[in-house]
Amino acid sequence: MINPSVLYRYSLFDGLEEAQIESVLALMEFTTFEEETDIIKENGHNDRIHFILGGRVMVIKDEVLLMELKEGDIFGEMEVMEVLPVEATVRTVDATRVMTLSVDALGKIYETDLKTYSFILMNLARDLARRFRRLNVKVVKESPPTEWS
């Protein structure tokens, strides 16, 4: 079992008390993936948020590297929020250990502790907004200036 204090490094758990984190931790699963393994595949199905405990992964869309994630980062949250096919492949760079929180586990949290569920969803929305802002900055830096007529 993992120490609940480990979850404080993930912004998804900001504002939660230790007892709330312990109840969420009890619903999480742990997996280790070997080097160069696809954890989720573009156009496939994903029903869980993945928290990287150790190792690194690449996020790849149409064979283009979008970003690299490491310990303390999460992925898979977009498909949990919007049940659509996976937008990008997530492939391990080296052996990677993750813990996951499934849609079903989120449903259990909703049914048993609405306050914890609300904190998690608010934090998830903040994380997605931060990621969107970073991508906006990247697009602006890499795009040619627009000429106005």
C-alpha cells in the first residue's frame, strides 16, 4: 500500500484532507509497465486517470511527440471527463509505475462522498485549464505572425 501523503504531489488532490485521500486511495489500482509499452492507444478506449509514480511516458498524436510526462504527472483524464476515443497514444520511455482511478471508482466517490468528488472534479478542471494555457503559449510561440489587412 502506498502512503497517502504521496498523493499530495498530485494537484488532483489539492484541498483534500488525509481521511478523504485515504478513502480515494483504497479505490486505486497499481500497475507497472515495461519500457516502450503503450499504456493507452490513440483511437482506443480509456476509462481511468493514470498517476505516474515513477518512470516517464511520451504522449504521441499521429506519430508526433506532443509532450513527455514524468513522476507527479497524470494522463487519461480527458477520456474520463468526456467518454470519447483516446486522442493520443501514451507510451512508456522506461519502466513506469502508475496508479489509476477508474470511472467506476469516481462513481463510488460520487455516491459516498460528494464533497470529495466535487474537490476532485474542480481540481481536474483546473488541471485541464492549466494544460490548455500551456498549449496556447506553445502554439503562439511556434506560429508565424498573422498579417492584418
